[in-house]
Amino acid sequence: ALAVALAAGLGSGESLEIDTSKFGQTFHGIGGLSGGGATSRLLVDYPEPQRSQILDYMFKPNYGASLHMLKVEIGGDAQSTDGCEPSHMHSADDLDYTRGYEWWLLSEAKKRNPEIKTAALSWTFPAWVGGPETSGDPFKHPELTAEYTLKWLQGARSEYGIDVDYVGIWNERRSDGTYAKTLRRALDAAGFANTTIVAKDGGADICNEMARDPAYADAVGVVGLHYPS
């Protein structure tokens, strides 16, 4: 154990004992979010040098916020809280990796800190992902949704040189074991075995679901809790 006397918070003669033989939860870092519909939309249009100064304060190591992770929204062509972000696939036969500004922001973060962790998450999905009946349910045709998500990750890699570390399911909505397992298989087959699936960016009830389905638990690498659950 290590006894430390602090200048503030402890009275005269008091000490704080730190027992280095025992460890609790590990602090992994602080992240930033560009998601929820256009929350960082204005930044890309800021004039220089102010824009670069803001980016430096966010992402440069040991300078400003020094963020350890950046999570961005996978745009879904729909209102997702504060606005809409365009999808990379307006339809099943459409693909464009230049839409929006999340690609730009990821690139600027990596430029300043190549070691920063990256994450991507859908708030909404284009209607076609729900199948020919446009059901509105991204899990009704899990292969379609897995392919849609995979295409986004492939674009990050092929067009911007970014291997995304984490990918989510559906922000603050339900998760789905069949979809998570389908996505895991698709990622592994396409060379994204190192991209970890996060579920479900919501409540802790997913833990009970995974306990009942070991294959579901194997597909998910991180349980994402909000607010906190």
C-alpha cells in the first residue's frame, strides 16, 4: 500500500492509502461522438485556421481534450435526432463513399492521432434495408442489413485507409441475435475479424438475452450501455 498526503481534501495528519495490490475497473479513455443527426455538421465548413485549431484541440495527443476514441454515425437518410445524415447506399444498387462529412472527420482524427480508436453506429436505415416490402425493420432481412453495414466499413478502409475498430447495431433501439450473428459472419468472411461488434447501445437487458444464447454472446464483443443502465 502507498500512503499519499494531499494538499486539498484531507485534514492535517490525514492520509489517503492506495492499495496497489487490488484493482477495480480499468479506465480506458474518453471518447467523442459525431452522431444523432448533424451534431458536427457545421465544423467541416468552418474557416481556417479555426477549423484546424478545433480539430487539434479534440484529437492531438497530450493537447486539449486528447480524445481516445471517435464514434461516428452511419448515415441512414432519415431524421436521427438533430437532423439527417446521408446514407452511402440510398438503394440496394447505389454506393457512394463521398457523401456526408463523417468520413472527413474520421480522417482528420486519424491524421492527428493514428492510434485513436474508431467506432461506427447506425441511428436509422434506408427503407430498402427492410426488404422489398420496406418493412422498416432492419432485422427482418439480416443479410441485407449486414451487407449494408459491411459496405460502409469497406468504404472506410478502401477510400480513407481506416479500419474501424467497433461497429454497433442500432442506437438505443432493440438488438437482435440473428442479425448480430449474421453480421459477425459477414465481417469475418470479408476480412474484418478485428472489427468488434458493440450491442446494443442501450439497456442492460441485452445481457439476459446473450446469457440465453451463447452464439449471440460470442458474436458481441462489447456491451454498450447508455445513461447508464
